[in-house]
Amino acid sequence: MNNKIKPNRYKAGPAEVSHFKSDFNAGIDVCLKFIMVVACFSILSLAAIFVHDFITQAEFFNITDIEILGTEHVTREEILALAGLNRYRNIYEVNTSLAERQIASHPWVQSASLDRKLDSKLKIVIKEHEPLAIVRIREAADILINIQGLPFKEYDPLTDRAENLPIVTGLDVTRIRDQYGFSGMLFDSVMDFLKTAEAVPVERIQGNELTGITLETKHESPEIIPIKLGFDNFNAKLKKAKKIKAYIDKHLPEKTICAMDIFNIEKVFIKTKLNDALHNNLKKGA
């Protein structure tokens, strides 16, 4: 009796072998393509590095001129030293972001921007802090504040050239987030006066938590006259002070105002004295 020969189920047939070879060839193709892509990227990276090194080291691209705008308190030499531009540099070697941060580290600089030009020229635009007043802190150094009310450096009368700024007293430094500054109702009143009040020759602004601000001003007089203004409504109060002074000068020429209290604009208190000429004549007559 003849037995039928059964196919070996553990041996791949012709169709399976063909399918295996196809998958194997496809895998090789993928590997080759991947190797080619990596090789291309490597070549391009090397080329980019070569081009970058050539450009940043070529003397042809050395900076020919540096234009600096917006400076008043910061010198050209300080800016060039901070940015590392006080020597010959390739214009494409300069890290503009780093240079801007380095320049902004100067106490007077609020921000800086660097701009490269095609003709190997560099333009630096500086924005300095705009000083508003000198704040005198008890048992500490005087501090300059800008128009935003932020302290930005200790005041140095020899180098800061800010002689015409009013001196503010009576404020206390507080810690705000990660830095020190000023806050509170009294400080807000001082800032309101400095930024919005009519221009007057203010020598000093005395701050008091209970009575607000008091000006020490010459007010068209050789002598300093204290004027108490409180916490608000400064323009109206200053206008009233001018009217009162004009009235005294016209109708009471023998008297001189030596102090004003306009905390309440409806109830003004004035302290006067005999003017110097009349006072001296009276003394001579006596």
C-alpha cells in the first residue's frame, strides 16, 4: 500500500521564500537610503562649519565703523569695552544678543540693540534711563529713580551730571519681588506730582506718611519757601499758590511769604514776614 508524501510544514515553500527575499531587499534599500541621508547631512554640516569659520575669520568682514546713538551719560569707551568691541573684530563673530545684555549691565543703560550693516558697519542704539529725581534714604546712599519710579543706580554727584533733579526725602525702600523699590500711597503721590504737576523750581520734596508732600521751592524768590500740598490735586493747589503770591506782592508789598499750607485747597494757611528792606529800615529807625 503506497503512502502519500505529505509536504513538510517546517520548510518554506517557493512563495514564502520569494516573499522573504523581497522583504530582505526592501530592508537593505531602507538602510542604504538612511546611510545616504546621514552622509548628506554630515557633508552639509561640515560645509556649513567650514563656511562659518571662513566668514568669521576673514579679515574682509572686520568691522570698519561703529555708530553709537542715544548716549548722554555713558561714554563710547564704556560701551565698546562692555560689548568686547574695543579691538578689531569680525562683524559676524559678534554675538549681538550677548553684547546687548553686556551693554545693558551698565547702570545708566535701560536697553541696547545692535544691528549689523552689509558694509561691515555696526550700529548700536542705546536707551538710557531718564532720571526723574534723587531719593535720599536715611543712613544710606542717594538713589536715582527713572520716570517709571524705578531705582537704577546710586547717585554720584561727581559723574552723574544730574544737578537739577529734585531731592525726595521721607520714602522707605521696600522689597518688591526680587528687587528693591518704592511703593505705597506717599510714593504714588510723589510720582504723581513729579510727572503731572506744573513746572516749578523745586529744590526738595519732603514726604510724610500723614501729611503728604511738602515742596521746598524758591517760587520766584531768593529764599526757599515750603509749600504743603498733601496727597493730590497738585495743579490746582499750585495755581492757587501763584494767585496768593501775586495778591501779596501787589497789595501787601511790605510782606514776604515764608510758608504755605495748602493741604486743603479750601482752607489755605500762609505765614508771612516783613521783607528784608522794610525790616532793615525799621531796625535802623529803632
